[in-house]
Amino acid sequence: MDITRRTLFEAGAAVGAGFLLAPVITSAASAAVPPGITPFTEQLPTLSELGVIDATGGGSATIEMINATHQFHTALAATPTYAYRGGTGSQNYLGPVIVARQGVPFDLTMVNSLGAHPLASAIDFGLEGAVAADATTPRVSTHLHGGNTSPGNDGDPTDTFVTGASKTYHYENTQEAAGLWYHDHALGITRLNVLAGLAGGYLVRNGDDPGDGTTGLPPAPFEAPLIIQDRMFNSNGTFLYPANANPGTSGRPWAPEFFGDVATVNGKAWPNLNVARGKYRFRVYNGSNARFYNLSLKSAGPANTFFQIGSDGGLLNAPVPLNTLLLGPGERADLVIDFAGLKPGANVLLTNDARVPFPGGPRAPKRGGSPLPQIMQFTVTSAPGWTAPLPTTLRAAPITPLATPARPVTAVRSMSLVENLNALGSPLMVLLNNRNFEAAGATTTVGTDTLEEWELVNTTVDAHPIHLHFTQFQVLNRQKFDSAGYLAANYGPQPLAPNTGPFPPAPVAAFLRGGPQVPPANERGWKDTVIAMPGEVTRIVVPFAANAGGSVTAFQSSFTGPYVWHCHILEHEDNDMMQRFVIA
């Protein structure tokens, strides 16, 4: 499969003999959806069909990682997959939704029974961590994304175990009600293990969000997860993962991004959900490897407004009305959509107009674009639904700023996002602070019980969803900066040599342009993943302990030890856009 290359060399964008701007990669224009995969003919698997593990009373449970086959569409042959099997379901792809309660501990034993990898041909043994045995007996590590976990229970990418082994993770659930998720995190093959099916939802409940309708939020069956993933298939139903065809890298299994041509939700291609005439609560997950989604609703009925009531780490203070929602890989959104004003038989489309790579990729397929404009459909029935008013206040105690004049941050750190190109301008890897993962001297040490301000300085042409383990942070603001000047001053011209330039990176202050812009209302809650836009400094305030510095945090347990932070574009994370921080 060829890959279309779109080069973003702009006038004056050369630095010395090299390039400032990298080419971006999209799926091949020649890629074709197998015939017969019609949209909206598959029904969306609901919470009960995905399967549930009820951990609200604590105790323990076991999930087995297995090889399986799964039919994404009736017109497509069954696809060899991986699955997390456990709870009430009989999963052949993805995993059961785990429902926990704040402050109630829970032990989860993960058993690795995996065999031949469905994407063995895409394993790149030049990536750190990848080994030959991953093709037949792959390593795994389960990360509770957004979880307030200790280092030994965090699912570190190096804390892997092989086929025939198991690991028990202890989750204290010492955090607010939120839509977390668990997924594989094995170093060098995360992108392939997740694409094959190793991901699932994890809901934390509390008094603000008991899930029973008493607070006015729609309960089951009017609450459902929407795990959105793009996938690509061969005509025989197997997964298709195109190899890299950029100049100077042709044939390498690792590609800078994966963009599929089929939208799947909860494991079904372009599904339909029949909805009653009332409100639904959708726990939306961007579970894609690299695709961003700019979601909106399209119908012939009333204004297509919906409400966001929660972000990565929990409920917002109040519902935020939206017409569009941008989600990067790894981000989640808690949404309420009201179908009460629509007539039976009405159709509502969930659509997407985000370019790939985001935000500057081409729209048209003939120019190398890989659009995915339709995600799923809702069909309104005549059944009565949940019509209770949406609460105007969502939390008993509102979220307040972590940092204040009376409680300032203890450190401000500039953290750079850097792409490394070859002499032909093709991406070789993407790095944080221009350092390989676990390069000597590249660990950031932070003090326990501290608040820090991190400045994510994006010198690349793409947006990156940056995820920090252990914590929930707040987005402070974003500001433009002279990307070319900063890159040249710190690292010199392309091709850049990895593990060069200052560490920690030099402050970005001298290169700032314009003034800081505050985040939109739906980004003013708890976050563990934030979009860092190209040519911008994204500032976040990060607590490294519960109630750090006297603040009120989303989590209640403090730990010391090593964690990671990384880009959640999985191709970037695998090569090598991840670094350690240590809480000491």
C-alpha cells in the first residue's frame, strides 16, 4: 500500500541547509473501503452488549487478553483481533466497561493469553522495546488512562509481561467521578496492540454522579459509551496497516501516523443507534491512533446544539452548550444530546470535519487527504425517553483554579515538542525535548506536594495530544510563538540529531508573540490529555500530589516514583515521543 506524501515546505521555511517543516503522512489515496460496507446498517453495541464489570463494591475481577475474530460489518469477513474478555460480556474486540466508585479499592488481574499478533507484519524491530517474540507472544502492559495510580500499578511501558503470565493491578479509585479508559501500553507496540483491540472504558462514580438518575443526568439505558476509532481493512477482513513510503524510509513498518478509512464506534463500522425521544448521555472516547475529530450533529430538525458536562477527569462546573467538539487521541468528553424535539423517524448524523494530520492536512483525497466525514447515525423512535431537565450545576463543590496569587506554582518548565527529519525531509521520529525515551540525563524530577506550570512548546507542524500519567491538571492558556526562531536557537537546522540541544530546554519567553488566550469553557475542567497546537505554547498547571500546595485536586492519593508523559498519537508515542518524570 502506497502512502501519499504531502510536503509543507513554505517560502522561507528553510533553516540553514535543512528544513523547518516536516512532511505529513496520510493514508493512501488508493486505499478503498471493501465493497458492501454500507453506513448505518450495523447497530451500535450498547453498554450491556460491550459487557460490564461492576466494581462499585470493590473486590476483584479478572480479564483475559485473547485472540479472537470480530465482525465489524456484516458485509466484511471476520477480522482477526485481540480482545479483553471478562465481566458480563463475551468480547471479541475491545473490553468490558468497568464501573468503579470513588474511594472503593478494586483489584484487576490481567491474564496474557495472546498468540499470533493480527498486525505482526507492522511490528518495527527498530523501535525501542520491540522484540521478535512480539509477533507470536506479545508483551503487554495495562494502563488505566487518567487513573490516580501508584507507579507499580500505572501500566508503565516497560512494566510488561508476556504470554502465559499475569499481573494484578490495584486501583484505589481515589478520584472524582470520571470517564477513564484502560488500554495497552507496551513499549514499541502500543499502536498495534490498541489497534488490534486492547482498549476499554472505565467509569468512576460518586455522589455527584451516581449513575442512577437522581442528579438529573440520564442513567442507563440512556447512558452509553462511544469509543470512536478509525480502521482500515483488506478485502478478506484482516486489518490493513500501511507501511511507510516516505523518501528515505520506504518499506519501514513504522509510519508517522495511521489514518483509517472506516469509522468504527464500539467496534461496529458506521453504526446506527435507535434513540428514544429524550436526553442521552454519551461517554465519548477518541480511541484512534492518530486521528483528531471535530464532531458536530447534522439533522433537519432543531438547532444541532449539544452539551458537554464533563472532560477527561470529571464533571464540569456547569453544562457547556456546543455546536462542535474537538477531540484529540486519548481525550474524552461527557456529552448530553436531547432528541426530544425530533419527530419519530428523524435521523441525526454525527459528523467530523477535522483534517489529517490535524490541523493542516489536505481535505481532498486526490491531494492526499483522508477525510472521515461521517461517524455514526442516530434514528429517533416514538418511544418516550429521559426528559428530566439538565442540571444547571453539576458538582457539589465547584472546580477552582489550582494556582492563585496566594498559591503560586513552584516552577515553570518549558517542554519542547520536536520532529526529527532525514535529509529528504521525511519524519524519522518525534521527540520531547529532543531526547529519546529514557535517554541519559533526560528525566524531569518534580517535588511531591508541588504545583508546576508546564509550557508545552510545539515546534512541529502538527497538533499533539499530550498526556501526563498519575495526575489531573488544568489548562491555563495558549500563546503564539516564533517556532522557527526557537527551534533554530535550541537545536539548529534540520536534520536534527536526537539527544542534542539544552536539557531542560531554554525558556520560550523571548520568542512569544501576542498575548495568551484562555481556554474555552469546555476545557476548564480536569484534564489528563491536552491538545498542543503547532506554533503555540500550551500552558498547564500540574499538581504532583493530592491537594498539592493547599489546592483542591481531582484526586486524593499521593505517590512518589517514576511516571511517563507522552504524545497520545500512538505512532509518535512508540517512536519516541515519551519521557519520564519522577516525583521525589
